[in-house]
Amino acid sequence: MRLLITGGAGFIGANLVRNALAEPAVTDIRVLDDLSTGSRANLAGLDVDLREGSILDETRLARAMTGRDVVVHLAAMSSVPGSVEHPIAAHGANATGTLCVLEAARREGVRQVVLASSSSVYGANPDLPKHELTWTSPLSPYAAGKLAGEAYASAYQASYGLATLAFRFFNVYGPGQRHDHPYAAVIPRFVHAALHGEPVVIHGDGRQTRDFTYVDTVCAVILDAARRSVHHPQPVNLAFGTRTDLHAVLAELEQILGRPVERSFAPRRVGDVLHSEADNQLLRRLFPEVTAASLADGLRATVAWHRAQAARRVDVVPQGKRRVEPVAG
Ligand code: NAD
């Protein structure tokens, strides 16, 4: 199976490359990424054909698509606040970009397109857990673009017989996820702060819940879908119905570090949803073999990665100018 992964130099993409390299059915991996948030460093040392370019560049996309059996489409402007600031660019990358990928795949005779949508499409809908057939109500250009991408995936399946599968990811976390930008996800922020002996910042009272999904579990589902050519006319939630509040995440982190983690509280952020939890019946029906990594195991691997990164940062500073980043725990 010859894979194209768009956005393969990003957080989930680089983890997918690593997992796909261990998958016997995968013979060859190509990545198309414009390196806007991803980086070459994420793929360093991995046997992958990395092509720098945008999915909005028709020529580069067509070349990247040539000879591929399966496309995993992850490329996106992945920041919700970024999309609020730049709605036209977000629409370009997330909606038009997805249409371009589907059309290029159809022209090239690709067997299947698996694509990343998001739980953000549920937006203002307060139902819990979130069922795929419940109403969607995007609250940001990001979510609107993801919903458009899902709709095009269904339309390409119905109109052209292209096998598509849109996954709604929830809160994916794991090694390689950045902590160092203003809208970084909560787990890398917590782990980085705790390891550096800084207080973790909780927005609100910490009782908000998320359906955290370890990145290797996401990759296992995607690769199982590719291996067995699983497709579906509607989007599928990719999370396991584990509703965890931030205090429980911190308790787990303290257990792993073997010491308490200091908390500081900040006002709730506008637009943050209080609770998020996937109905996972459809996922379990389509992927009965996949089991989810526990939060304890996923967090342990994430902590190990952050520790290794901090050690590397100390190493690369020339002797005599040794910058010491304290790594506690
Ligand atoms: P990421 O920002 O690390 O990865 C996105 C990748 O796409 C980056 O490498 C970026 O350089 C690339 N990219 C952006 N625009 C591009 C373009 N026009 N052409 C080519 N490449 C482009 O984000 P991630 O967390 O790895 O997310 C991967 C996918 O999963 C995205 O589609 C995102 O919307 C979706 N998703 C992620 C989460 C999560 O919790 N991380 C949740 C819901 C959905």
C-alpha cells in the first residue's frame, strides 16, 4: 500500500508516519506539507519522501498524488483562534484544500481517502455524548471549514464512488505536540510546565471535561481503516467516550512524576466548551479490534518525550554557554 499523508510533518502526521513505517502493509510513504506549522525536524531520520508544498498548489498536489493507493488528509490550518483571525485563509486550507485533495485523488484513481475532521463541528450543540447524527453548529471558521470538508467527502463518495472516511478527532495528545504557542493544547502545556517546576495554568475551575485520545490510538484506527479499506457515508467520531476533567489529568500527572504539581487559575476563555465526549458506538462497530491507550500510559509516553526534548535542548547549547532548563521530577 502506497500512502500519501498531507500535513504529515505536523503533530499527528509525524506520529502517523512513524506508526505506518511499522505497518507491514505499507510499502511506501510520501508526505505533502507546506511546513506552516509542521517541520522537517518532526520527520528527521524517518524513511519518508517529504515534499514541501501546499495542497492548494494544483501541480504539486497532482505530482504528490501520482501512484498512491490511499491518502490520509491531515493538512489544515489547525488553530481555531488562527481561523478566527484569518477566516479566508482558513477556508482555503480547510475547505477548498480538502476539495482539492478529493478531486486530485479522484483523477488519480486513488482507492481511498481518510480525512481529519474535528469535534468542533458540534460547536453550540450541548448534547452529551456527541452522536454523529446529532446537529452540528460550528462556532469558528475552523469548524465551518471542517464541516465543509466532511460534506465534500460524503459528496465524492456518493457522486464518484470514491471511498472516503472522515474522522472527527476530539482532543488528541502525545509526543511531538507543541506546548509553545499561545493556543497550545492543555496536555502539552501542563506537562511542560510541571516538568519545568512552573505552575500549570487552569482556565476556569478545571472541571471542564475532554475526551482525550492518545495519538498512537488515532494512528492505529487510521491504519486499520487504510488496511481494510473501511469507508462510511457519514463522519465517524474518533474518540472512546472517556470524559476526563483537568483535575483528573493533573492527578495522573502527579502520580507519574511522584510529586505534587502547583496550580494557578485564570479566567475561563471565551468560546471554550465545558464538556466534550464522543459517542463511540459507530467507531467500535467499524473498528472492533482497536483498543484505546489509557490516559496513564499515554501521559507517561508524553512525559518521556518532553523530558527527552528538554535534555536535547540542554545538549545542543555549546559548552561554556550551557543554558540550563530546569527539569523537575
Ligand atoms: P498540525 O498543525 O501539527 O498539523 C497540520 C499540518 O498541516 C502541519 O504540518 C502544517 O504544516 C500542514 N499544513 C497546513 N496547511 C497546509 C497546506 N495548505 N498544504 C500542506 N500542508 C499544510 O496539527 P495536528 O494537531 O497534527 O492536526 C492534524 C489534523 O487533525 C488537522 O486537520 C486538524 O485540524 C485535525 N484535528 C486535530 C485535533 C487535535 O487534537 N490535534 C483535533 C481535531 C482535529
